[in-house]
Amino acid sequence: MKRAFRRFPLSLALLAITATTASTFALAQERDAQEQRQETPPRQADTPPANDAAAPAPRPFEELDANGDGSIGKDEAAVDPALTQAFGTLDQDADGKLAPAEYAAYKPAGNGR
């Protein structure tokens, strides 16, 4: 009987060590996860992604057609320097105005291009 009694405390000790090791491991994993969350700040909704080198969207035709005549003249295009630069290329019929179809071909240059 003494022999069985001596094994019982040893079994309890092994069980306690196992439980302690498992909880220590779980705590270490949680700490690592918290540190990772702290290192990576959440992305703000109004902040563009860092790798977003896409061209900005062109202004709506109606916004640029300030006088409402259905076309964009050189004076109306002057509010957008890139459009002013591309105006001659976009004005396919060389009438000094951009019709909606001509303006539809306008693609502003992206950042750094």
C-alpha cells in the first residue's frame, strides 16, 4: 500500500506541471497576439493604401462643363492642369471643345507617372 501512495503524489506533481505548462503556453500565445496587434495599427478608412499608385478618377463631365453648353472648352478645362495638357490630343475634331465622348477617353496620370 505504501508503494501506491508514493506514486499518487508523483502523478499529481506531473499533472500540475502539465497544467502549468499548458497555461503558460496559452498565455505566451495571447501575449504574442497582443503584441502583433499593437505593432500593426488599424488602417484608417480615409487613408488611401500605401501601394495605391492608381490614377485619380477624372472629374465628372458635368462638373467641368461650367456653362452647361454640353462641351468642355479650353477655359473650363483650365481647372485641371493634366486635362489642359491633354486637351489637344482629346479634341479629335479640333473644334476647341471636348464633347462627352471625347472627354470619356481622358485618363489622368497617376502619382509619380
